[in-house]
Amino acid sequence: MIVVDVEASGTEYHKHSIVSIGALDLANPENRFYGECRIWDGAHIMDEALEVNGLTKEEITDPNKKTEGELITEFLEWAKSVGDHMLAGQNVSFDRDFLKTAAERVHLNWELAYRTIDTHTLAWMHIVKRGNKPPMEKQRSALNLDAVLNYCGIPNEPAPHNALTGALSHAEVLSRLLYDKKLLPEFDEFPIPWQKEK
């Protein structure tokens, strides 16, 4: 399974661009991918997105950086080394759609799975199965990545967001929610809360 996180210049895959990709192989977590790129010519930029990922307009338009097409080519080549081509992450359909559209822009075949594993859904189910009520805000789920991390005993994701840090966070919560096991040395100091309850 490929645990992935995309940072982008905005929220809409058809008009915004990838600016970085972070990923790892859940079955072999040392097999990691990280890359940054400049936005494709004509891509829109949302100031709010740059506040989240900490990159500047100059950094994401730097002509010395690889293109989005070069980065997606490298990512898909790396993905061939992973045995399970299903994508996983927090609201991972966002990441999948950005990746797939970037591949299409440079006429690459999309060979990764369409079905995904979403940490939001796993956390919701885990909370409900333990007899608790998931947090809500404005009549919607309040289980953003930080809430899922906290539920799993891990502090908030550092700001600004980095695609590889995001992918590592997703992988750790996947392991804890699915297998009741820690996965990565980066999070080893944080106990799994529900194991303390036993």
C-alpha cells in the first residue's frame, strides 16, 4: 500500500498544481519518496494553500525546479517498487485526484488503484466501535489529521505541512488503527492510548 500526501498550490486538481509529493510503502516503510516541483504553466495559486505548506510563490514558480510532469513521472516510477498499488492517507481522494490529473497532463498512464484507504474513515469507525462518539463541528466530522493523530496518541502535525511528514503521519495512524502496532521510529515515543486502557 502506498501511503501518500500531496501539497498543492490550491484545492482543485483541474486548476491548481502539485508542489510536493511525499509517500512510503506501508509494507516496507524505509522505502520512501519525496520531491518538490514548480507549478505547471497557468496553474492557479491560493494564498491559503501556501500558508499551509509554507512555500512561497517564488519557490513554487522557480524555473530551476523540476516540472510537475517530471515529478509525477518520478513518483510513478518509484511506485512500481511497491507491491500494493492502493493509495492510503487522510482524505486521500484529494491526493489521488491531483496525482492522476498530473499524470494525465503529461500523457502518462495511470496504473495505481482507484479505490483508496482513508484514515478519516478508519478513525471514525475505530471511535464508534469503542462505543464513543466522533467529534463533530458545524454538523460535519471534526476528524482532521491533527484530531486523528491526537486520537492515536500523537501530537499535531508540525506546521508548515510537509508532504513527507504528512505521509509518515498517515502511515503511523494506519498501523495503529488497523493493527494496534506502532510503525515508524519517528513516533515510537508516543504510546497507543487504547493499549493503556487494557
